[in-house]
Amino acid sequence: MSANVLIVQPDPALAERMGQLILSTTPDASVSFVGTPRDGIAALAQYSDLDLCVCELYFAEGDGLALLSAVRTRFRRARVIIVSSYNLKNFADYIVGLTVFPAPLDESLFTSTCQDTLATLEGRLFPPFK
């Protein structure tokens, strides 16, 4: 399955590791990295289709909520996974299609969630999100 994935994460080492984990289960995925919400919003213009956005919500520069809004507006079927050191469990309960992972990252759970998310978008587990 070919998938377009955007990782928006200010920590380059964590972003790289998340990309490696995604590619370990979806080797033909196209994974891009940016470090700020502003760069993430700008990167969206490069996609004709986005399957998965993995991001932080709280940045020293900018607000991840603007990024989430831009992803939802432009790519309705895209899924979002948040990896954050903040406790966002209650936040995630109110947004459909949003998965939150607390830091430090549980690599096994992150990998399986990304794999299942991308498989869902392909329609192997559930009908596509509309």
C-alpha cells in the first residue's frame, strides 16, 4: 500500500524514529518531516492526497490546532495521530479520527496503530472515512 504521511514534530530524532516505525510496516509509504505547524500547513499544499498526519500539538513556535484544522479542511479522510508529552486523553475523546500517544513513545503500540490506521484507509479493515 502506498501512503502519504506527514510528520510534524519539533524533535528531529523522534520524528525520524516515528518515520522508521511507519516504514517498518508500510515500506512503500512516502514520509515527509517538518518541525513546526507553519511548515506543516505549508507542506499540505504539496499533497494531492494525505493519508496520515503524525504531530505534536504544543510547539514553542505556533499552535498545532491550526495544523489539525488545515488537515481536516483539506483532507477529510486523513487520520491524525498525536504524540505529545501533554495529557490529551480527554481532548481526543471529542475528535473523531484522532489518536493520542503520551510521551515517551510506546513504539510497539505506535507501530501497530499506524499500521492499522493505514490499513483502515485502504479499506481492508473498515470502509474508508468520508
